[in-house]
Amino acid sequence: MDEPLRVGLVGAGPWAQMIHAPGIANHPGTTLTGVWARRQEAAAELAAAHGAEPFTDYASMLSTVDAVAFCVPPGVQGPMAIEAAQAGKHLVLEKPIAESVEVASQLAEAVTAAGVASLVVLTRRYAPETKEMLAQLHRTGGWTGADSRWLAGALLDGPFSNSPWRHEKGALDDVGPHAFDLLDAALGEITDVIAANVSDTGLWQLILQHEGGATSTVSLCLSLPMQPPFADLTIFGTNGHRTLSNRDTPAPDCFTNLLDDFVAMVHSGTTTHECDVRRGLHLQRIIDLARRKAVTR
């Protein structure tokens, strides 16, 4: 029987409290060994709630774990994840994986050089209904376009409304990776951002080019007073249309499914996955291109 992976958690904010910490602590293949956060009192509180050890020194935590799960802003995650990979630790990464394409590239290179496993928390990709829809789309074929909408009021109220990086970067960096990932998985690799616009209210609207000729449109916003948040994906083509709009599988269960894959990767020595760090780098490039297109329009 393989021993549970000793996992250190970086971050102690709302998402770490809601998803990462309980998910890692309760999964049969992982043990939440330690917690490090910039706010030491938050790390101590979260660690105590799940029987883990709080660390005031990141390097000390790295020395005690097999893997590190990150739940911090991208500007913090990138450099710390590079350090963890260079120390031979497997990685669970939040999206976007870094603050820039340059750092994301360095992270992907560090993961490859170290030969460690990596997964990005693209939550909906780990839901059974999403996997089934993508399988059906690929079996059917003939899809020429898609439309995706991720609209919410997360910056207005709720646990993430005081998140400085989300206010600074907006919906493009926060929910954009989810939308781009699903569109890419459904229609083929996104090769270009044909057009991008962001309004004064933070509404992003984009047109994407996909490998093979398909195109898609995306609307993203975190400052609309919508409760619950609205997210859907409609694919259309010669065989009609298909829509994925439900969220039957809760986020904690999706994270558990991610950990299933992660544990299996580590124990089998597998370092590639459809949602690994290279996927994160691809999504980072789309974010960067969209932002540059919006500035120059």
C-alpha cells in the first residue's frame, strides 16, 4: 500500500479554507502536513482545524513534505512554486499559475527539469458531467463555434470581494482560465485572440481563433450583481448544439477528483496530464495576448 502523500499548503484565505485544506486533509491518499501563509495567525488557525503543523518558514515546510498545494495570488505562487519544484516537490497549482508568461515559462521549465507531477485547479474539468460532454463532442465532431459566459458579482460581495489581485486583474485572470480551458478542450487549441475589449465596469468580451478554423466568443465579468453566478458554454456546428450550464458536481468534489488524479500520477511516476503546468502556461499566454489586444484596439 502506497503511503499517503505529505502535502504542505501555501495560503490560508477563503478558498484554502473552503476547498484546499479540507480536501487534502480528508482525502485517503493525502495528509495535510503543514500550512504556511503570510499571515501567521491565519496559518495557525487553519492548521489547527485540520490537524496540521503551522510553519513560519517556507523552506522548513518544504523539507517535511512530498508535495505542495498553492492557494495564493499568482504573483506569489509563481516564484514559490518554482522553488518547490526545484526542491523536488510535486505541485497543485491555482490558476493563473503565475503573474506573467515569463514566470509561467520558468515554472513549467522547473517542473520539467525536476520530473515532478503538477496539476492546475481548473475546477470544472474534474467534474464527471464536463468529462462526459467533452467526450460526446469529440465523438460527434463537426463543431464550428462556441459561446461562453462567466458572469458573477464576486468583486461586489462575498468571500473574495476583498481580494486585491482579483480587483487588480479582474475577470480575465480569475475566471478567464476556466473559460479558455473548456473552449480549448471542446473546439481545439486556441491559437489567437482575434479581438478583445474590456469595459470600464470590468466586462471582458473576446473573440478567439481555434486550431482547425473554429471560432468562439467569451464574456467575463466579476462585477455584476448576479446570485448565483452564471456560467455556461454552448458549442454549435453541423450537428446542432450542445450546452454545458449546470454545476452538478460541487467544487469540493471536483477537488477530490483532482487529488485522485494527482495521487495516481505521483505513485505511478507520471508527469503529464491534460491539466498540468504546461496547460497553465498555455492559458497564461492566452491571458497575456488578450490583455495586449485590449490595450492596442
